Amino acid sequence: MTDIDGHGRPEPPLAADETATLLGFLDYQRATLAWKCAGLDAADLKATVGASSMTLGGMLKHMALVEDGWFSRSLHGRDRRPPWDTVDWTADPDWDWQSAAEDSPEQLFALWQDAVARSRSLVAEALADGGGLDRLAVRTWSDGRAPSLRWILCHMIEEYARHNGHADLIRESVDGQTGE
């Protein structure tokens, strides 16, 4: 049974194997972003802090891209999916962050939640194919090396944790809500 904290986040298991521990921490970080963005309207999701142009809406869209990028594109070697497949990333490398201002909160949450659901399925598929956490990504880096599923999961935990720190500051500026 998973313990849920006061903000709706599943607590990572205290004594589990490596896979369950990594997946538990990733889900905790995902739930933290959901908590930081919960209950906000379109204007709130466009709010910025100081000189930064970073927004919570942009963060949701960016993390949807990151989920798809690592689990679908890198791990499984699949082509980019909509909306990422039609973007000229050379002309606008920050399209995910900037275009979020045009999306409704419902669109942003749906895009991110769909990416997370796909990622969970793709991780389960990778774990089931026999490679476990040592399974290498299909898409290699420019030097020919490929990260393992273990590395990708650790990187995703780090990516969420870093952006959740940004989310703390932005959310506090929107309505004063603070939290870990």
C-alpha cells in the first residue's frame, strides 16, 4: 500500500528494490509538480518571477516534452509525437516554454498527464523486455554511448527536482502558497 502525503503525493517506498525505489521517487517528484500547479487559472500559469521568463504552464509543457524525449524517443527510439513533431527546434529551441502561454490550463495538464502515462507504460515495457534497469536506450548520444534505464530514471528525478524548486518560487509569488 502506498502512503499519500497531505499534498496528494505518493511517498517513495522505505524498503524496496532499486526499481521500485527509483520509480517511487520519480512519481513523488511528478506529484510535486502537479501540487505546485494545482488549482491555478491561465493567468496564474503564465506568472513569472523576477527576470526569469519561466512559468508553471511552460514547466508543464517542458516536462511533457522531457518525458516523451527520454522514455519514447531515447529509450525506445520512437519518432517525436504531436505536438513536438512539427516544431522547428533550431528556429525556436524554447518553443515548449514559450508556446505554453497560448494553451489553456486543461490543455497543459492533459499534455503533461498523457506524457507521464505514456512514460509509465514505456518504462514497464522496457523492464518487461528482460533488460531491467541495465537496459540501454535505443537512441545513442553523438559519441555512440547510450544511457541505461537506470540513468534515465535518475536523470528524470533530478530534472523534476530542479524544476520543482523553480515551481516553489513561482507558486509562492502567485498566491503565497509555500511548501517543501
